[in-house]
Amino acid sequence: AFGTAANPGTSLPYTQVGPNNWWSGDDHSPATFNTMQVCAKAQCPFNTAESENLQIPQYKHAVVMGVNKNKVPGGGAAFFFHTTDGKPTEGCVAVDDAQLVSIMKWLQPGAVIAITK
């Protein structure tokens, strides 16, 4: 779990993110692909244009959903359960921040978030 805000009381491992926190979406960088990285934009060892800076309002609080754990190129990256801004997502799940914090406090390490039809 991560967020721009402090840990809301979850027992999940939590990282408070800032301007140098990225989620690497560069599948040509196997060492970093589909993982959180910390670097200044100009010094990142991956393509930041294919990655996501994590310091945005929608990531006040977020939980990584574990998509493409094996880091298969083309298999997707950066799928999160995060705070909504009221707009559709590009594959993530977004809810009101108070609801998200309540769920984050309930989740335990090792929990599986599954999205089904």
C-alpha cells in the first residue's frame, strides 16, 4: 500500500510517496518494470514516459492489486485500488477515500483482491 498521505492505520506494508516515487511501466526495463521506484525524473533508470508518477491526488491512499506479478512484458502494470476523483479509471478500482481507508484498515498482509465478472 502507498499514498501521498501518512499511513491511515493499515497493517499492510505502507510507503508514503512524494515527487520522486514512480511506478515503472517500462517493460523494456526488466529490473524495474511493474514495481515502485524512487528517483528524480531525469535520473530514473527506466522510461518515465511509460511510467506513472505516484504523487497525484488520486493516490492519497492506494493498494497495489498485484496484477502481472511475473512482470511479463505487455501483461499490464500499475493497477491499483485508490481514492476516486469522480472520473473513470484506466483499469484501476477507485472509491471514496473514507471507504478506502476503512477497507485498508480491514485488509491484512497476504490478502488477495480479486475482480471477477
